[in-house]
Amino acid sequence: MEAANFARRYDEQCRRWYDRKAAKTSKVIATKALGCKLAKAAWHVMAGPCDYDEKRLFPELANQPMKTS
């Protein structure tokens, strides 16, 4: 949960995914889902020789342009 909250605040891709999920469900469910995604990504990085790739973590956001603030 702490990683999900941190990622939601400081990572643009995580924030975009979280906002979409929270709009469909609730903030609590969106936080838990983001935490689950991050835990699975961490497991894959530690279990095998692969790097963190946000395009694989958030494939539904890969083709959308990023907002510049």
C-alpha cells in the first residue's frame, strides 16, 4: 500500500492508471489494485533477468499521449 501511495504521487503513469481505476470503482480499490500491479512487477524483476518496463505494466496507457503540465 505504501508503494502504491508513493507511486501514485510521484509517477505519472501510475497516477494516470490510478485516476482511471478510481473513477470506475473507488479510491480504496484503485490503491489496492495499483499495489498489486506493483508487487507483481517487482516479483517479475526479481525472479528473472528483466527490467522494469512501464509499457508492460500499463499496456492500456501505452498508446495515449502523456499530459505535460
